[in-house]
Amino acid sequence: MRLSRVLLGLRGSSAASNGSGGSYSLFGEILDWMLAPLLFLWPISIILTYDVALHIADQPYDQALADQVRALSRQVVTADDGSVSIELSSSASRLLRSDTEDTIYYQIVAPDGHLVAGDTEIPPPEEDLAQNVGHIVFRDADIHGEDLRIATLAMRRETRVEPSHYTLVQVAETRNKRSRLSSRIVSGVLLPQFAIIPLAVLLVWFGLSRGIAPLGGLQARIRERRSGDLSPIAPESVPEEVRPLIVAFNDMMARLDSLLHAQQHFIADAAHQMRTPLAGLKMQIELAASESEPAQMRAAMQRARQGAERAARLINQLLSLARAEASSENVHSFAHVDMAQLVRESVSDCVPLALRKGIDLGVDFASEENGFHLQGNEVLLRELVTNLVDNAIKYTPAGGQVTVALECQWLVLPDTENERLILNVTDNGPGIAAEERGKVFQRFYRVLGNAAEGSGLGLAIVREVAELHGGEVSLHEVAYAAGLRVQVVFPLKPGRQQ
């Protein structure tokens, strides 16, 4: 179990009620990262403390052991012929064995290697003591499974026989007193820590709680706001660490406020636009109901049917525009779209309208059809093509011409090379004046003096769908005659499937 979960229990149920059951806790995460290293380092500190305590305990007892070695070495007598003897009184011998806690061993070895006096259990030193003659050397060993601390002194006496050899004096003792002293040192160090560490944990918890208290105040301020209050939060009123989040939050609220205002404006315009065809439809139905002559009644019903078609067309365009705006948040729904097939089907759907006006409607693929592929939303792309072709037919006079062209083009720019798909819809109608071209993409905007039926939403839908797919829409004059060419450019990814 995480330590933070235990500590978070101290905060009470009121704090827990502010989040969901499995929510991510910033408070707990900070606690974990602060306390986990402490709990990890604590065992390491115990081990290091014990090693230091052993070293401290060795110092006084090593000094006492060295004194015993020196005292014993003074009892060694070396004759001129190189023989070694020891003059150890019974009281001195008892002194070596008088320790009640540890077992004492001693040993004197002559230069020729034979034991002069003492215990045979002490192992000889493994290292060469020639460089440490006259100096006491300490080492650790064991006898019968017991750890020993051994002090060794190599003494050299100049004699006529074997002047290069030396006499070895060793005293060893078990480590009982040393272990007991080191344990007391470790206990003296660790016992206060058992009180200090929990206190430190509580102080960390308390300090962290106070440190994040402004976040609770910020939460309360946001909760107290009215549902329609999208005003920004003053960044200077929050801690410095939270300011980037508040700045991003304010930016999001500003974009949301702009979107809500645009939607409100759109709904108001849509309601206004819907009111006119519905009012006309209602009037035509009332007129039809008041007519007694069958011919007049049929004429009124025909006008009512035309009004219903206009209202249905407007509703469908409003729905298409709403769908395009909603899809901007769901770009993951894109799929592989065959644009050649889509254009062919959309143009076929508009053929009856073109035939009624005697318009020559055709398609022109500038390259192989299997190259016209796009990652996108097929429903919205179909709506884009249909709106362009429908607009072109509506604004082209009877007997005119509308051409839908599709081509792939390489666009070479500095440091990059991209392929793009270009859709052109060209007509020989009256065209759009240069000063009006920037306005016709606005919702419900219609060029003055134009008698063709429409809601002013077609090009707005086209631009919304094109931007959703990363494309651009532009209006151009037709070089060889009157008319208008609407161009939509879609960027293509080099790795797309063919």
C-alpha cells in the first residue's frame, strides 16, 4: 500500500469527497516522492551507522590490544646466538587471561618459526611484515568459528645468527565487547530517529497541506461562479506554479466564449431564416384551403410544395453545417475516401437539376482516377461537392455549362515537397465581384441582386468542411469567359494508400 494513501486518511472524508474514488492525487504523489526516498535511505543509513559504530568501537579496544602486545614484547629475550625466550611471570600470564567478556589468545614465534610460548590457534599473518617491523598491525580472523581481532608485532634483534629474521608477537581477542559497544552506539543513534522520522513525516504532511491550500481556494472560487460566467481568472491571484495552467484555462474559456457567441448568433440567424419559408408555407396552405376551384387549389399546393422543399433544403444545410462543426472535435473518424468515385456520384445526383435548366454538366479527371484518394470524412466531403455543384447549377443561366475537375499536383516549396488534391468547379454564370468574394463565405450572406434561390449557407459549409480536412477554398475568375471557378485544395500525405 502506498504510504501516501495511509497519510491521506488523516485528511478526513471531506477531502476525499472532492474527488472520485480512483482519482489521481497530486497531494499523494508529492508525498510519495518526498517520503519514498526517505524510507529508502533509512535502511542504508542504519547499515552505514553500524559500520561507523564498529570502527569507533575498534579504536579504544585496538589501543588496549596494542598495549598488551607491547607489554608482551618487552618480556621477550633474544640471545646472541639467535635463540628466543620469554620471561613471563605467573601474574602477567593471569593478566592475559583475566578478561571476563572476551577470550584472549597470545603467541610468541621465534625467527626460525617454532612456537616459544602461547597458543597455537592464532593463525600466522598472510602478508609479509618485513615493511612493518617494529609497528603493530591489526587484522581480523576467526578461531573455532569466533571472530577475532589480532594485533601483530614483528621484532628484529641484531644478532650474529640470521640477522634478517624477526620474532613475531601476536595477541588476539574475541569481539564481544566491541559488538556490545557498537550496538549501544547504534541504539543511541537510531532510537531518537524512531521519534524524529514520524514527526518529520507529519510536518511534511502539514507543510504540504498548507502549501496546496490555495488550490482549494481556487477550486471554491470556480465552483461559486455562475454557469454562464466565462470571464478569465486573474493569474496574479494564484501561485506561480499554477499560473501556466490558469493562463491555458483562460485561453480555453475565451475560445469557448467565442464559440458560444458564434453559436448564439448562428441560432438567431437560423431561426430568422427558417421563419420566412415556414411563414410562406403556412400562407400557401391557408390559401389552398380557402380555394374552391381545383386548378387554383393545385397551384397553391404546388407553391406550398416548393416552399416545403426550400425549408427542407435549408434544414439540411443547417444540419450539414452543424455536423461539420461537430466533426472538428472528432477527426479520428476519418477514413480512406475515393474522391473520384465520390465526385462522380455527387455529380450524378445533381443531373436532374441540370437537365431541368438545360445545363451541360460534366466531369474532367486530369490524371488517373486511382490517384484521387484522401483521408477524410466521406459524408462531409460529399456534402462539400454537392453544395459546390448545386450552387454552380443554380447561378448558371439556362443552357450554360458546369464542369467539375479533379487533379493531383506537386507543390514544391523551400525545404519541402508536398502533393495536393485540387477540386475545381467552374461555371459560366454571372460570377462574383472581387469585393464580394470575402463575404460570401459568411453564413446566410447572399449577393444583392441575385434572383437565384438559396439560403446563403452553401459556401459556409464548403469552407467549414475544407478547413476540417486541412484544405483551403478560394474563388477565381474564369479567364476565357464570364463565370466563376471555385477551387478547393486538399493536402495529401505521402504515405497514403493508393
